[in-house]
Amino acid sequence: MSSLDPAAVVVALALSAVLPGAAYAPKPEPPTADRPPEAPRGRPQATNAQAKEPAPGAAPPRAGPLEAVTLFLCGDVMTGRGIDQVLPRPCDPRIHEGYMTSAKGYVRLAERAHGRIPTPVDFAYIWGEALGVLRQVRPNVRIINLETSITRSNSYWRGKGIHYRMSPQNVRCIPAAGIDVCVLGNNHVLDWGYAGLAETLKTLAAARVKIAGAGKDLAAAQAPAVCQIAPDRRVLVFAFGCPSSGIPRTWAAGGGRAGVHFLPAIGDAAARRVAALVRKHRRGGDIVVASIHWGGNWGYPVPEQQRRFAHKLVEAGGVDLIHGHSSHHAKGIEVHRGKLILYGCGDLINDYEGISGREEFRSDLGLMYFASVAPSTGQVKALRMVPMQMRRFQLRRASPQDAKWLQKALDRECRRLRARVELAEDNALRLEWQQGSPGR
């Protein structure tokens, strides 16, 4: 997501649905402000080189074959700024924006629009009804694009109009939803400089949350997050950031320089580079996700360059699912040669309530995506999405009328990509596509 236009409304997303073949496992109780800050028991130290145990809510390794692997994916999760201020231990609220000088101003905007927020809220509060959805579906792996730095650093990036940060003492809002992987290859992870990035990496590692797309050097930024879901099955998450999303080129990680896994262009050379990276890490039985932060905030058309790049990653790059994000609203979806391509997942959690503008995109509506993937082939078996809204900085299910609006908008865009979106009886959305069509 590129820097927020002060005239833009973007309200959070989330969804629900039960997918066939989803595995189930007991969930820990969500943390609260009174619980100690340790990560949930039973979770290993998070590293990108290997994963010893599944994250909370993921299915434990088992000997029997998996009928399907269920992934929860969403777009931008922005837990900084106003969201950070309502959590138990926020940062200094001072920010450096022409539009606002205190992060508490975003809290006041949300309260003016929808009513008082009962601050301080507990760490699970922001997820609201999304927690019930996740308990119902029990996805094997949960992946978000974390659109903030986690730091108390005051060294903000000069010349950048928006700076997101969350207090490290509020990081428990991430494991509160059992998140397995935070994608960091985006245009806000370095908002508070290299000290802020270092603290972000340290904080997520201490919380036992895996990361992809940024690191202490290029090798770390390129390394996939590895989620072991069965003795012979892993999900690998590679993450990349593109300049079209607003990532400064100077943020690119280097041999001895921290930063993001930066793709300066998305042509043939970049596709070959990604393919080589996947070959280096992939083993038999792995499912590979390419998470890409690309494109602007607004507009439904999918650039032809993005489609060509996505197709190359599927055809020759060894990628099974493409997880695109940066747009403030959901965009079209494609199935190419049996593999799912989410071009833009939209926002899930943010502090944009009460800011007017861009109403034609209904950015107050968003989706949680539940993709069911065949473990033997990586091909998508089903995709269900459930519309959500953010109200008083908390996710809730969208109304039937709003779900219908979102279904019509997505169906219009997906038909351009040889797919359809239908409304299910429970107001979830369901993707349909032509099986076995040429090149797909």
C-alpha cells in the first residue's frame, strides 16, 4: 500500500467460511492485557530457515494424507498509529504528517464516526468477529501483510509523508489471531528507519511469528517463511516488494544491508530470479506462496504486466499461489493453470474510519480469503471469502446488503479474468472458474 491519501476512506476487512478438508486443532485462549507477554506455549523460536512446529490454530503434523491445505490470507493489516493508541501499551502519539500531528487524532475520527472505543482494549479486540471465523475454519496457515513497523524508535524516515509504528509491547495483538506469517516486504516496514526495522524483526521473533520479505541482509530478506503442517508437507512463503507500491529503492536489502526483498521490475529477469529462489528452497510436497506488494491504492484494472508476471511464476517459477496486496480494496481474482492468483486483497485492519473520500470503491468493505489447495498438486480446490467491516477499530461481519454489493463488484472484475464470484447462503463469497480452459 502506498502512502495514505488524507482524503481516502479505508475501513478494515475480514471474512469467514468453512472449507472442505480444513484441518482442526485446539486454539489457545487469546491473550489479554492481564496475561504475561510470552508467546503461546509450544511454539518454537521463529526462523525463516526452518519450522519445527505449527503455529497456534494450524493443524498439528499427522501421518495421514491431507485432503486439502487451507490457507488464510488477507491484505494489509495496519496495527500502528491509531490502532496502537487504543491497545494497552502504545507508543508516543506524536507523528509527522501534514494532515495530523498526533496518532490520537485517528482515534477521535473513528469515535466521531461510529462511537466511543473502550480504551484500552485487550489484544484480541481488533480482530472482533474475525476470531470466530478463524475458529470455525481452522486454517492450516495464517498469512497477513503487516503494514507497520514495530518499534519505539523516533528516527522516522525523512521525506515520507506517512509513518506507521506499533509499540513492541502491543505485539501480542498479532498472535491473538494465531497469525503464522507476517509479510514485511512493503512500503511501511522502514517508516522508522533501520533501528525500527531491527526492532520489528527482534519483536516478531520473540513473539514466535515467522516473517518473509525483509531482514537484516539480502539473504534473510529473500528467505521464505517455512510452515510445517505435516511430516511431509510444508508451506513456503516468499515475499517481494515493488516500487509501484511506493517502496523507496533505497529500502532494498543488500549483502550487508538490512531492508526489503525488492523487485525493481517485474519482467522476465525477475521471474527467472524468483524461480531460481524457489528451486533453492522447495522440496517435494511443498506448497509455495509468492506474496507481492505491488500497485497503487485505488483502481480495479489489473495491469497486463502484473498478469504476465503472475503467469510466469505459475508456469515456470514453481509458485502455487500468488498473494497480491497494496490496493485499499479487493481486486480481481484469476485461476491460471489451476493456480490461484489474488491480484489485490485490499485492507483488513487499519485506522482509516472517519476519513472521507473514494466512496465509490467501498473500501470500508474487505475480505478474509480462505483458499483450499490440493497438497499433491498445489492447485486450488476452492476459494471462499467473507465480507467484513471495521467499526470502532474492531472487525465485524458485513451486512447482507454490503456482502451483495461486494459480490457484484468482484464478479464484474473476475469475469474479465475468466472467473465468477457468487454469493453463498451464509453471505460468504465463492469463486467459480472454468476448469481446464486453454492455458488455465
